[in-house]
Amino acid sequence: MRLLGSRQDISVEILSMNGQSVFNKALPGVQSGKLSVDVRDYASGTYFVKVNTAEGSKIEKVTI
């Protein structure tokens, strides 16, 4: 999923392994860039990062 070019509204969600949402943020008018999330207070383990745009969704597995 590319976020380069025209501005688009996106949302970013972090889900625990049991599907519980632990972070959710809407970001209107994103053209490109990076989002940093402070995960120091999250329990160690595996999470899923879900990015939604008008073009679709992408989910990546991450380990903290």
C-alpha cells in the first residue's frame, strides 16, 4: 500500500493477538510519512498493525 502522491484519510489500529484494539488513530489528509507509536507500556508479545485507506487495508504482524 503506497501513501505517496495524493492526500488520503487513513486510520491506524494496533490489535493484540486476541483481537483487542490497543491503539486506534484517524489521520486525515495524509500524503506520505511515518507514524511513531510509543509502545513502551505495551506487554511484550505479538501485535497486528492495521492501516486502512480508501484503497483498502493492510495488516502487518509485529513483535514488541
